[in-house]
Amino acid sequence: MLDIICEYEDYLSRVRQASGNTVSSYIRDIRQFSDWLERAEKTELLSATQQNISTYLTYLVDHGKSGSTASRTLASLKNFYAYAVSSGVLETSPITEQIHVDRGERKPPQILTGREVELLLSQPVTTDPKGLRDKAMLELMYATGIRVSELIDLDVESVNLEMGVIRCQGAKKTRVIPVYPAAQKALAVYLSDARPYLTVGTSESALFVNIGGARMSRQGFWKILKYYQGKAGIEKEITPHTLRHSFAVHLLENGADLSALQELMGHSDISSTQMYASLINQKVKSVYKKCHPKA
């Protein structure tokens, strides 16, 4: 799959003479779609169907991407598949006029209350290796606000329990994130009492593994999170990103400044972090209108 993407990148640069920003944007959209296809749909870029593409665009919006971002992604994919057809790699493009994107306003992310977080984190039964692992994963996600992709990419050596930090490899740089004591304890217990049993007979370096001893997958964590959401009786639609959003909002509510939060979240642009400040402002206004006697 890399060959056709590289050929298309060369075509954009040399034949179309597109700008560097345009080329990098197109290629990023295509690679992200290709990665999602392999991970979520178990298929490849040149085998994608119209349904795969529609599902992916819905996935983007459901995970907080704006309508304009999804629309740009559709344009990137449409141009790529048109190139594949013109090059004779494909007979027809999977993209038809029936695929469209609602460019409406961005859907605000779900934020858990402090009580809901405590309820969720208390669900794993820590009497067996699986429960200890699940407890450690949930605690770490809320403690650090890392992305699910970053969570499953962590290796054992990424954790420094003595310093109380993890080293997280983001898309552009490595960041060191502190971990609160309860999450440190959950990690320590998992590493000593659970992970050795889950990885017996393997040389797996991943911090979090499935019951077969292999690195935890995104789908695996998703299922775990949905299971505990059901046990906790939380009616909000929770995704792995919900814990990240809740981490950010809760820090700001308790006095964190935007620049520190930007560093913790691994945002390259402060505008991504400012979204959380806007959510808090909206919440304050809502409380004001609801509670002020003259509002």
C-alpha cells in the first residue's frame, strides 16, 4: 500500500506541482484512512468500499473532528482514488456522489463529571490479572489524558514508578507526564501481580497486553471501556477520547493554565487546547442563567 501512496505523493509534487502544505495534508489524510481501514475494518486502501469510506467519515465526526475536516478528508480520498483509476490500479473509484459530509458545527465532546469518573474507575474487580490490568489502564488514561493510540504504544520501559511519570511518544515529540498516586499504585500492582501472568512465555515489551500476552489493541481497549461503562450505568456516550477530554476540563477547572495543559496534551497548536477553556466558559454561562435570580 505504501507504493501507491508514495507514487501519488510524487504525482502531486512533480505533475500537479501542489504546495508542500497541500501534499502533506493529502498524504496525511490518506495514511490515516489506510491505518484506520487496517485496524478497524481489516481491509486495505485499494480494497475500500463506499461503505468503508462513509463509516470512516462518521467516525471522524463522532470523535470530535469538525465537518470541514471530514469534508477535506473526503476530498483527499476522492482525488487519490481518481488517481488510482487514471493510473490503471483500480477500475472504478469507491467514492460516488452519494457520499457527502455534513459541514455543520462541531459537536462538543462529552465530559464526565468527577463522580462519573470515580464510578468508572471503581468498576474493575482487582482480584485477577485482567481486572488489575483494566484498573491500571483506566487510571492511567484519566491520570495523563493520553490518546488511546499512545496508551497501547506504551512499553514497560515507558513507566518510571520511582519518579511517578510516564514517557509518552506522540506524533511529533516525546513528553513526560506525571501520574497521580492512585494511578501509580494501580500500575505498580499490575506490573508486579498481573502482567507477568499475562505475558508468561512471551518476550512482549508492551506495557498493556491482552489475555494472549500480545500488545493491547485499540479495539480491545474500546470493548473494555464500553464494558465498564455499562457496569457503571453511565448513560453518556463514552469513548477513549472522553477520558482525555475529561482530564483536560478537570485540570482547567482546578486552576491549570493553558500552556501547561497544552504541553501535557501534546497539542502542537494552542487553539486545540483553547477548546477546553471554551467548554468551561459555556458551562459557567449555563450555570449563571440557571441559577442567577435575575438571569
